[in-house]
Amino acid sequence: MQKTTLIFVLLFSTSLLAQSRDRRGQTLQEIRFAAQDIQNTTRNSQASVQDLSQALSLLRQADRLLQGRSGGGSVFIECREFAFPVLDRVLASSDALDEASRQCRNVSDMSIMRFIYGKLSRVLSTRESIQRSAMAADSRMLGKGQLLEFTFSKYNRTLATDRSVDRSLAGLRSVVITRTGGPSVYTCFQKTFPQYDRTLATDEAMDRTIAACSRF
């Protein structure tokens, strides 16, 4: 049964890739137009420093995607190949494939999804764990896997697993990575958390750390 379903996934993936080739050229052209629009907009932008920092972070995330360093177009397929066998244990194969495809539509970072699924699957149902981990792994969390592991480990000292996941995601989505050189955001977390942890409860210390390093 498992061998048959895996073959089905591979065949379906091959068909999807063939269809996507026709859209590739058009999408690349649209990206070029969008890049030109952004360049024109920056000349007269009145956006706040905070908004500009967030825009810069998103552009760097886009650059990572275009270079294929975050998985590029393979993220959807990688996600589905991860989610399908899991869902196939609790759903009919066709339903499992449909559900995997739906959940993977907006996934940007598989390291985030795998980490959160690994935690939530211990305390939640299989289907809910996949759903919540897929929702968590969107573009706002791209490239933040190391930060997530650090943050979760601190919250989880005093909070339940699902609450630790929720608090970590709520905080890290506001973190904007703007530096390309010098100390990293992760280094900021490592150095700042122990200072707050000396005098504050662990969860409050982590909250303060995220706030201190969020625009690093």
C-alpha cells in the first residue's frame, strides 16, 4: 500500500512540474516588472524606517528564493512528500494527497514545518499537527529555523508544548533580519537572553529578548 501511494505521489509530482514549466517564463517576466516597479517606488518613498526595514527583509527573502537557497520551487513538492505519508496513515490516500497539497500551498521553509510538526505531533492529532506546522512555515518565518529552536527551548521550560510553539511564532514573526554582516540575530538572542533570565521569569525573559533583537 505504501509503495503504491509513493509511486502515485511521484507521478503526480512529475505531472505538476510539466504544467509549471509553461508558467515559469511568464512568472519570471512578472518578477522583472515588479523589481522595476520597486526600484521606481524607492525614489519617492515616504515609508517609515520600520516599514523600510521590513521591506528590505522581504526582498532578501525573495532573493533567497530566486537563488534557490531556500528550496525554491521544490519547497511545495518537498512539503507534500513529507506531509502525504503522514496524512496517509489517518486518511484515504486520495484525501491525504488533497490535504497535503492544500496545506503545502504557502509553505516557505521546510525546516520550520518539520521542527514544529515534530513537537506538536506529540500532543496533537496527526492532521492538526500537519495543519498547524504548515501554517507556521510561511514566508514570515523563512530562514528563522535556528531562532525558532532557541526560542522554543526557552518557552518550553515553563509552558506546554503547543503554547511554547504559539509564543515562539508570535514573537519571531515580528523579527526582521536586516544585517548582512557583523553579529547575527541569533548571536543577539544568545547574548541577550541570559541577561534578562537572571532577574525575570523565563517566558518574560524570552519576550524581552525578542523585542530587543527584533530589528537587529
